[in-house]
Amino acid sequence: MRPRPTVPGAWWPRPLIGLLLLAGVVWWSPLDALTDAFEAIDVGLALSALGVGLATTVLCAARWWTVARGTGLCLPWSRAVGDYYRAVFLNAVLPSGVLGDVHRAIDHGRDAGDVPRGVRAVVLERMAGQVVLAAAGAVALFVLPAASTGPGVVTVAVWAGVAGLVAAVAVCAPRLGRRRDALWWRVLTETARDVRNGLCTRTTGPAVLVLSVAALAGHVTLFVLAARAAGVTEPVGMLLPPAVAALITMSVPAGVGGWGPREAVTALVFGAVGLGASVGLTVSVVYGLLALVASLPGGVVFLWRLLRVEDRQVGGEPLDQGREQVPPLDGRGA
């Protein structure tokens, strides 16, 4: 069977959808909602965004470091922070919002000598953050009626379905895996082992949960800063549902850096809670600008490593591959 040819340019519909959503929201909203967002940015706010971004990125890098070492991969701490910063920057400026994570997974997997496990470590790390975000969305959905508008129901339902599917596979696979030498069985076994060692041991499990909750708090803090800069004075508790809705929407691989879907949903939720859709657009734009500012150190990391690789290639020096592995944190074999 011949492989299916790829279609050049087939990636563009997703970012186009995000840009069309953004254009539609801006067109339906007063022009002041957009200009006020740019006027709200000052040096002090930008420095605050850099500080919050540093704390959040370090927390996420620590989560990745914990998961990767739990699965038996070597990941130096300094590299974890640098690679995560670079991934955040690439996610913010490239279409789909996940290409930075793809680069991080493959690059680390190659250097560690195990690309599949490197990819699984990144997927598990991102999944842990998304599960905590979905749980926060469920709490906001059922505890705070204001959160009932937006993608919360769909997101919670999707993640509940994913969790149920994973559980069903984990239960049924041993009974169905009669041919233990089958490729799908080996992949499933390795994935289950990495899930257990990376997320479910007494060492990695609590650490990943705490780091995920702390990282989510960092993202919400940046959203609250954006709301305050936009002139919103309501209590923080009232801003939590729009913040969670915006973060959930940003996880959808459409647009560039979350632009478009985030503005549409934030304007919708702000209108539903009585704060005004135009105010929601302003807050969302301020948040997007602050998130971009917070990711800029990742651009510095990207350029520095790119120049370093080019210099070493010109000089003929071999690149460090770092193909060292470490045992999982629970002491069991990889």
C-alpha cells in the first residue's frame, strides 16, 4: 500500500480559523476595546509579566524534569528550564500552539537516545497540566454558575472521555494481548510503564500534581494582572471562570499563540457574567500581549542555541548528545 502523499500548505486552515475569529470579534466590538488594551501596557506591567512568566515556566520545567527522570531519561535541570522557555516562545509565535512542545520532545528524545520515550515524557507532562486545568474548569463549571458559558462543558466531557478510554484500555489490554510480541502490545506496555513511573509513583505523582496546580495559579495570576490593567476591579473570585475559560481555549490547537479563540470565548464569558463583552476583549488582548512578553526570554534561548549550534558546526566540533539515562525515581527498572 502506497503511503498517502502529504498536501503542501495543509497546515494553514487552523491558524486561519483563529485569525478569522479574532477579526470577527474585533469587528463586532468597539475600536476602543482594542486600543485600550495596547494603552494598558507599560514598563511595570511588562516586568511583572516577565516575573510571573519566569515563575510559571520554572514550575512547568520542574514538572517535565520530574516526569522525564521518572521514566528513566536524563534531563539536566538547566536544560529543562531552557528548553521549556524555548518551547513557550515557539508556541506563542508559530501556528497551532504546539510546535514548540513537538520540538522539545523530539530534541530531548534524540539527545537522550530514545525519541519515543522523550515524546511520551512531554505528552505526559502536558497531559498532567491539561487534566488539572480541566479539573479547575469542572469546579468552576459546577460551583460558579458564571462559568456555564463557553467551552467548559465540552472540554470537561472530552477529558472525561479520554480518561475513561485510557482506563478501559489499561483494563482490557492484558486480556486482549494474547500475542505479547505484537507491536501494539509493546508500545502499550512501554506507555503504561512510563505513565506509572512518570506520573503515578509516590515520588512523581504528588510532585507533578503540586507543580501543575502551582503553574495553573501562575497563568491565572497573569490573567488577573491583565484584568486589573484593563480597569476591571471585580473580586478575583469573579475573574476565575473567565480565566479558566481563556486558558482552556488556548489549549485548542488553532490560531497562533491562542489568538482568536481566546478573545472570542473571553468576550463571551465576560458578557455572560455582566462585565461586558468589550471589556472581555480588552482583557484578553492585554493577556495575550503579556503572555507574549513573558515568553520573550525563550526567544533569547532559541537564538543563543541556534547560534551556538551553527558555530560548532562551522568549527567541526561534535555536538554533545548526552545519551545518558537514569533509573526511574521509584527505583524500578526502566
